[in-house]
Amino acid sequence: MPIRKHTDATLASDPQFTGGRILVLFTEEWCGPCQTLHRMLGEIESEIAIAEVEPSKNPGLKNAFDVKATPTLYLLDKGDVLNKMVGAPQSWAQLRQFAQL
């Protein structure tokens, strides 16, 4: 499943957001650690749904998820928060552990 870009208006309508497990990545194009994390996520996108949100363009989601820095990752299951990480994981193992894969 490819990484899907979402906005304030579209995330809630993603079937994975309310019906399954999804990683929500808050990232910005200019963020160096975000780019590194994006490459890491490309390796697990076949195992879990991933939604990408630019907080500067989506203040509703930024506020709803209390995003203060990028990257910020949330692991959700049926809309409930299972895990949160601020900053990029330091290893593949840490990313996999965070995503519960």
C-alpha cells in the first residue's frame, strides 16, 4: 500500500483511520529527518497503512494530534492512539517496534 497524503478534510474518511491500523506521519518537505524517515517507511508500507500529513498546511490535524515538531508519528488502531513518537527512529528495529510489526 503506498504512503497516502492526507489533509484536514481527508484523513477521517480513510477507511484505515477508523477501521484498522495506520501510521500517521506528520512531516514537512524541508525537514531532513523527515526525509530519512520517509525512506525508512517505504520499506514497511506493504505491511501497514501509512498516512502523511503536512502540519503547516493542515492546522486542524496539527492541533488535534498536538504536533509540536516534525517528524511526529502516531500508530492508530481504529482511530485510537496506540503509540506516539516525536523525532525519527534511530534504527529499523526501533521503527518496527514502534509500528508493532
